[in-house]
Amino acid sequence: MRAALATVLDPEIRRPITELGMVESVQVSATGAVLVTVLLTTAGCPLRDTIDRDVTAAVRAVPGVVAVRVDLGVMDAEQRASLRSTLRGGTPEREVPFARPGSLTRVIAVASGKGGVGKSTLTVNLAVAMAAEGLRVGLVDADVHGFSVPGLLGTRAKPTKLDDMVLPPVAHDVKAISMGMVVPDGQPVMHRGPLLHRALQQFLTEVHFGDLDVLLLDMPPGTGDIPISVSQLLPGSEVLVVTTPQPAAAEVAHRSGGLATRTSQRIAGVVENMSWMPMPDGSRVELFGSGGGEQVARRLSAETGTEVPLLAQVPIDVALREGGDAGTPVVLSAPDSPAAVVIRDLAHRLGHRPRSLAGRRLGITPVG
């Protein structure tokens, strides 16, 4: 019976409920009736029905079981403390897990110099495309004032509070957190410098993402408080610079990349969005000119002394806009559309790029 319950994953934490200490008891009668008591993390758990259904299905599949009843209880303070310790792996609280020297999570901050270049749409589609390839992906909407990630992911789910730990909603297999999941609809966020830093810090220290292969940050445009805070809280993060072909956009995108060079962050590359519009006859119309992405990559390469590649040129695609409006990213809704093909290729290249072992513990002890 325990083996069957071990196949049931907590829908938010994505780990077996047996491993998380959520199964309090299992009683089996001589007639084959089973009573399972499951402890929820909070009384108002929004996914209690999902847990009830999954437990019932798993137990009913065991040979000899004729009836299943699931009683849902609530963890006490000591049990929640034990769960938090399990999730954190015994590490101290209030630490940014992705900033540890031994972290193998690739952190990519998707940045732009100005708004309106499609950065958020690109970030969400990258996250979903990476998750579709089997990677464990987290997404932080670091644009505290202009958050858009919940709408682009098509989720209205709220984070679950577990004492001082927050469990992020999961959409399209991506664990995401955004100020838009916290504040009431229509309410503006009026944070200045220190509060912006604190909001980002809370996202990174209090939200439990678990083990991730990739953490993406949808950055606000420009070179203000949040990009500087990211460089401080996540010094090993990489920056992906997004621009459009226009010279004006390329100029400000270059400044965004320039901030990364001054904060010792690595520049993963440049993406040119809205590069052209494919026409029915196979030709291309360059609505916003051309060359902006190449210009940014060339200037950043000269400044850093290393090659900063132009990783992708994403075409203008109606399906990309429609997917964002519907909350189903284009890499899922229209995977063979021109923009989706380019974004999925970019996601594959970024998600499977070998990670440096510099500064990481290898678990090797010299002898002799």
C-alpha cells in the first residue's frame, strides 16, 4: 500500500507524499476497504481535491482493494517545521539556494534596455519550451511593477504559504512566482528601491522551487534597482539580452548588457525579437529594420573581450501574440509556427549548454 502511495506526488512540491510525511496512517480492513489519512500543509490547501483524487486512484489500483476513503487532516507546527527542513535539505533558512557555490542550477536573467521588445513573452515561452524537454524549470517575474507572467502562463493560481515558506504555483510544468499572484487585481505596486530589493529577495529565499535545472528571471527594462539587486543576490547568473532590429532599441539594449559587464555577470548572448514578418509567398518584410541584434552582440563582444553571440532572431508571428493572450504559450499552442520553431531551438541551446565546474566542489579528496 505504501508503494502505491509513493506514486502520488504533491501537486505543488512535486515530490511523493510519503517522502514529505503527509501520509499519517493507512488502515486496511479484512474486507478490502482502505482508509488513508493524509495531512495537508494548510487547512485551506487549494489542491486538496487533487490530492484526494490522486490518492484514491493510486490505492484503488492495488489488487484486493474494494473501497477507498481518504481523510484529509492538517499538519501541526512541528510537522510543518519537519517538512520545511526536508525541503531545504537541512540548509539554513533565508539563504538564496541558487547562489551557493555548489548549485548546479543555471540562472538566466532575461533583460532589455527598454519595454515593448517582447521580453516577457520570450521568457515565458523559453521556460515552457525547456520544461517540455524534461528540464526542471523555475520562473521569477522580477518585473515587480509591470508583472505579466501569470497572464502569459494562463494561471490565476495563488502561492501556498507554509509558515514562512512559499510554494509556487505550477503552470505548463513551470514553477512560477510573480507579484501578480500576490496583489489583488488592479492594485498597483508602489515600491521604491529598498522595497524592490526586498521583494526580489523574498522571491529567491522564501519561495521553495526545489531542485531546478534552470531558473529564468523576467527582468524589468532598464538598468535600475532590480538588475543591480540580481547581480548582488545571484552573482553567478547569466544575462540574456533582448532587443529588436531598430537602432534605438539596440542602443538601450547595449546599455543593459553593459550593466552585466560591470557587475561581473556573464552575458549568455543576444536575442533579436520581431526580426521580420514572414509573408505567404515565402518572402520577409523587415518592419523594424535590420541589424539591431548583430550590433548589440558586436559591441558587447568588443567590450567583454569574449564572443557574445547573436543566439536567435525571432520573427513576428500572430500565433505568438495569440498564445500570450490566451495564456497558452506558442511553443505549446502552435509548436510548428515560425516563432515557436526559433524559440524552441533557442530553449534547447540554452537549456543543454554545458555548465562550468569553476568554483564547484567535485567531491574529490587528494590522497598520498
